[in-house]
Amino acid sequence: MKVSELLETRWTNWRELDRLCTVLQGRWGKAVRAEMVTRMAALYRGACADLALADAYQLPPGTIDYLHRLVGKAHNQLYRSRKFAYASWLEELLVTVPQRLFNDNYLRLAFCIFWGMFLLTAGLAYHQPGFAERVWSKEMLMHLDESFAQPLEQHGISGEMIGFYIGHNGGIGLECFAAGLLLGVGGLYITATNAVQLGAFFGFMARSTHRENFFHFVTAHGPLELTAIVLSAAAGMRLGFSLIDTKGMTRSASLRAAVDQTLPVAIAAMLMFFLAAMIEAFLSPSPAPYPVKVLVATVSAGALAFYFVILGYPRRE
């Protein structure tokens, strides 16, 4: 039998599928019998095969166009979108994700490395003059110091800076994330390097005559921005180490499993970078009283602790 003749015999099934699509379309949001869905699924698979044959053997354009529309119509009925489940979404956001983050060993490792190196180098740069110059060049330190010579009121507030801060801070996070793919070792190196550089600069500025302007600027957005860097590093390290410790799976399968576990961390990091950029663009350079900026930093740190520790702490069912 020729292909064209075979497809002619399929017109009965196509018409039946078209009729079922119309019936289901009129029953939106109502219960549908299982037999009807099963029959429609079988007809849909057949129509997909018929469309492939029609395309392969270059049948008349009218037939191919009809099958395209029929397959699309059936697909939309069989795989129609579901209503947004607010309860499931809230449970995922407030229960599943924080508990997954709380038990993430890579996040703990990145946290300890970053904050340990940051505090160590900040202390050394503050108590040992000249230490910061071992990390940064003297010219760079002088340039950064001079950038805080003017009072914050003269810097002005600009919404255009949001894009700059998102790009700059996100670039650091992306660097930490991408370096982690180098078998995890690159992530460890980039995390430690960023911690040393930032710590040395903070310690150097704490001794500067312009330290008041500096801390006026960095206090409000600091907790969110630095935590986002840690999350980015942890996400990259998980992907990188998944290529080494595959737990018996193939490397590709291990990487895919790591991606599923990494997604909540990456989303949390992006959200924090965005919030930090908003604060850095509008509040940090503003002449708002310093206690206000300390309050914002305290609330941010408290919210992070509540989400990662309180909500993430394992609970018995």
C-alpha cells in the first residue's frame, strides 16, 4: 500500500481526534473520563506518526498543514497547563528549599572558607600596616581610598546604577560559580581569593581617615552581597565535585543530579544580588543616618539567619 493510500485510511482517526479535542476543550476545568483521555492519547500518538510520514514523503501541503494543526490542538488539550498551586509553592519555598540549603555541605564549606579568610585578612590588614599592599597594589589602594574622600551626599542616588551593581556583583558571583566547574578546586581558589581581597580592603579602610564614608556606604548592602557570593561559590563547587564523586553514576548523570540540587542555591544567590543592588543604588549612597543603614543590615542578616537556620533546621514529621 502506498503511503498516500495509507494516510487516506487514517482520516477516520483524525476526525475522531479532532472531535475529542473539541469535546475536551468544552470541558475545561471539569472531570473527564479516563477512557476518553486514553483513547485521545492513542489517537494523538498515531497522528504524530502520520505527520512524520506525511513530512517524509512530501504529501500535499494541505494534508500536512491539517496534521500540524491537529497535532498542535491535541497537544494543547493533553498537556494543558495546570492552575498555580500556591500551597505547594509555599511549601517548596519555606520548607524544602531552606532544609536543602541547611544540609548542603558545599555551602558550609564555602561559608567557612569565605568568612574565615575574610575575617583573618581583615584583622591582619588592620593590625599590620603594609599587609594590604601584599594583596593589592599601593596605587589601587590609594585610588580606592580616594573614592571615599567625598561625603556620600555628593555621590548622588541614581537608578541607572542598579544595572551596574547587578552586573558587577553578578559578575563576581558568576566567576565563583564558573570556577567551581573546574573539578571544584577552581571554586575553592576563587572563593578564597575574593575573601582575601575583600578582607584586606576592609581592614585597610578601617584604618583610613575616610573610614566613616566607607562604612556608611558598605554597611547596608554588605550582608546580602557577601552571602550571595558564598552561595554562588557553593553552587559551582557542587557541580565541579559531582564530576569527581559520581556516587556510582556516569559523570553526565551525576552532573544532572547536581544541577537539580544546585538550582535553589543559584536562585537564592541571584535574588540576593538583586536586593543588594537595590540597596546599594538607593540607600548606601544616600545621606540617611548611619543607624538606619545598620538597621537594614541587621534586618537583612536576621532574615538570612531565619531562612537558612530556623526554617532549614531539620524537623521531625
